[in-house]
Amino acid sequence: MKVRPLLSLAWLGFVATLSAQTPTSPAPTPTAPAATPAPAATPKPEPALDWHDVTSWGVEGREFNDAKRLRWFDRLPADAEGKVPGPVWGLSRDSAGMAAHFKTDSQLIWVRYKLRSERIAMPHMPATGVSGIDLYARDQSGRWRWVSVNKPEKQDVRQELIAGLAPGSREYTAYLPLFNGIESLEIGVAAGAKFEGVAPRQKPIVFYGTSITHGACASRPGMVHTAILGRRFDLPVVNLGFSGNGRMESTVGEYVAQIDAAVFVIDCLPNMGPAQVRERCGPLVKQIRAAHPETPIVLVEDRRFANTWIRPERQKFHTENHAALAKTFAELQTEGVQNLYYIDGDHLIGDDADGSTDGSHPNDLGFSRQADIFEPVLKKALGR
């Protein structure tokens, strides 16, 4: 009989405690007034500019100037269509390796150009390299120094490259896109500024090769080893790199051999296997030599993939490919072919696996390393 009142009191205490812990409905929060949208940023007004069409004075890296072209900035003439392999023809419409030289005292530089393709960038290569214009200038000592690169976002480009330049007249080089074509290109300078287009120089270093020669995967056009070497030797460069399609075909060799070069660099092994190397390398060298009895020819082994240290089958492939080229080189020398040079591929992009984007294609570091290895061989070939 005494337990029931105790249980009743306990139960009432529990209920009271539970009620005290139950939150009450919060007071309604006043609705904040809608935020006023910020006014749209006013576009920076375009300065008064004088525009100069680069086709009026020409670009380096564009050969076959007397032949008909489907587009002024194509790398091969119109008659190459249907003669060279289809992929080579398509890729030849990229402006890789072309460069416009000019002098100006303008303190700002703009570009206005139309790209052939709406593919502005690639998954492993930025728009600055695929479709950008890369600007360099000579400093007071005559050395080429980087100035600026634009960041295209669409096919029709009208952008400031650089402003706030130090006063004075100087020479500039504008490298054209690597993996896009150009329909038209103009350089804009401050209205009234002095401007002079610099005519293309003769006797270029001619590079025939693969996607690496083409420029994959440089961050910008001036960082390909071909362009780096052009600046170091202060010579014009012709880039006949065709991504995935540098295979020493005689039909392509016909166009390579038409160029009056200072030196020919044959760098096709990344797209070839040992059997193709043995079959095609000797005939290509002789094809060029027949047209140019004295011009130096440099043969280049393929780089080893950056991860071959852990991929034995890939390592074996590179070793066999190198052996095929080395044997061909020795046979050509035995046959009396003169002025031949050779570049070993084992260390082209370095030994630390940091010189590539994807194991195969160099990044800017890899291209710089490649230029370092090419330079002494080219210096010897050029007699410097």
C-alpha cells in the first residue's frame, strides 16, 4: 500500500523533467530583405589600336611559299592533300612552329585572330598551348625572353597580350598555336606607335617527327624544344611534327626534302616499331640526301616512357627500337652517307619521371631537358 504513492511521485517527476527538456518552438525569424544584385562589372574599354596583318610580311615556319595553299597558315601546300596520308594532311593544317617577328615601340600589344577549330584545349594540354599566341622579346643583350601568352576561350579571339611595357622599341616573336589552325591573325599596337614587320629568315632547322615534335604537351607554343632551340641558335625553325603520324613515309619525305634547311632532324621513332625503322629510315635519309648532298641530317632515338622503370615490356620495346635505328645509322655510314649525326634517347626527358605529362609526352621541364640534349649535337652539325 505504501509503494504506490512513491511510484506515482516518481512518475510525475520523470514527466516534469521530460517536459522541461522538450524545446519550445523558436520565435519566427524576421525575413531578411532580398539582396540587391551587384552591378555588372563594366568591361575595360579597348584602347585605340592600329592593327597589322601578319600575312603582309610573313611568318617563319611556313615553307613552300610559291605553292598554292588552301589556307594561308597551313603547313603543307594544297597538292599534299591526297598525296600524304590523310591524318598527316589534317594535322598539317595546325600552325605548329610558325612564328611572326615584328618590331614596335608600343607599350601594349593585342592579338586578333580566328581559330580553325572550336577545340580550344585538350584534356592533357591547356588552351594556352593548343590555341594560344605566345610572345617573346629580345632584351637589351639580344637574348630572347618570355613576355606573355593569351588565354583563348573561343574561336574568335580579340585579347590584350600585354600592357604596361617598359618604354623603348624592341623586336618581338609571336609563336602561333600548336594544335589548332589559324584563319587570320593581326597584331594590335597603340594607335600611332611605330611598327615594322620582320621578314622570315632563311635556312631553318627542319624537324620532322611525331606529337612530341608537334608540341604535346607544352604549356605554351614557345616551350616546345623546337622553339627553345630556335631561340638558342637564333635560327628559324620548321615544325613538321604530326601527332601519332610521324612514320617516315616517302610521300612526307618528298616535302621535307623540298626545304632549303640548315639541318634536318628526323625524330619519328615514337610512332614506329623496329621493323618500320629498319624498312623506312635508310630510304628517307637517302631521299633527303639526294636533294641536299651536304646538309647535316640528325637521327633521334625515341624517349623512353617515364614509367618504363616499372614496365619491362615497354622498356624492351624502346631498347629494340633504339637498336634498329642505331643499326641503320651504322649501315648508312658504311655505305658512305656523310654528315650524319645521332641523338641517344635514353635521357631525353630526364631520369626522375618528372619530365612528362602522361609518361609519353613531355611537359615544359621535359622539353627543356630535351633541348639540352639536342643542343650540343646540333651545334656540332651546324659547325658552331
